[in-house]
Amino acid sequence: MDCNVGVMEQKARVLAGLALVGIGAYYNVKALAALGLIPIATAIVRWCPINAAIGYNGCENSSEETTSHQ
């Protein structure tokens, strides 16, 4: 699997996932809390099947991927 989730998108996914988990926990809606784990998981592995299906690659313009670490 190649990276298709950029750094900024990764941060947004983690925040959105944590928000869904928090709202689900607050209102005791287990399905919503479980749904929040999906964006967190895709942020961790930096690959999203929906991005792959539509042909979007957020890593192409990511400065982390293009600069060499010395």
C-alpha cells in the first residue's frame, strides 16, 4: 500500500475520529464511537481505500515525502 493520506489530512482525520469517539461515548452510542475508529485507523496507516478508489493522493504534494532527511 502506498501512502495516499497527506500529513494535514492525517491530522484532520485523527481529530475527526477523536471527535466521533468522544460524541459516541458521551451519548452512549457505540456505533458512532466505533465509526470514529475508521478515520483514526486510516490516519495511522496513511492509506484510505476511498482515496484510492477516487484516485486522490494527498502524499504527492506532501513536503515530508519529497524532502530527504539527513
